[in-house]
Amino acid sequence: MARFLQFEMPIISESLQELLDDSFNRLTEKEKLILHHIVDRAEPVGLEQIISTSVKLSNHNFELSATELFKIIYSLRNRFWIEAIDQRTLTFSMTGSVIREYIKMVTR
């Protein structure tokens, strides 16, 4: 048991998995791609970083206007997928380790 507890990977129960699946499935493709872009970073991501970077994931290549990106970030934040780390610099991160692991799991 002690060896099992050494792993720091969060465990996602079946009921939590269902709740996350339902919420994730309601996201747009662009919202999913932005989440994937944020989860790939070890450090919080600034809005300017996302704007200046052409997001290339799963063979999708798109650029977002600042207005469209702001709407996506606002939507993801309202749904608790991401959190604002610094309001002044508009820096965002994943809400927590469970969400981070879930996004990694469903976007593999």
C-alpha cells in the first residue's frame, strides 16, 4: 500500500470521470485545443503567449483574434477548467492536478 501511495498522480473515480466527460463534451473544439495548449505548459500561460502562438494540436492549425480568445478564456474560467493566476497580467493555469490529468487523459 505504501508503494501505491508514493505515486502523486491523482485518481479519478468513475463518477468524477462521468461529470468531467459531460462537461468536457460540451466544450467547443477551440476551447478543447486551448485547454490542451495550457495543460502542456508546466508554468502558467499568459494571454499574450496564447495570442502570439499559433496553436497546433491534433493536426489543427488556427489563429485566434484577441476578442475570440478572450471569450474562450472567459468561458473556460466560468466553467472552472482554468483559473486566473494573475488578473493584472492575465496569466492562467489549470484549476488543479485532477483537471490537468483528466485533460491529458482525454486528449492523448
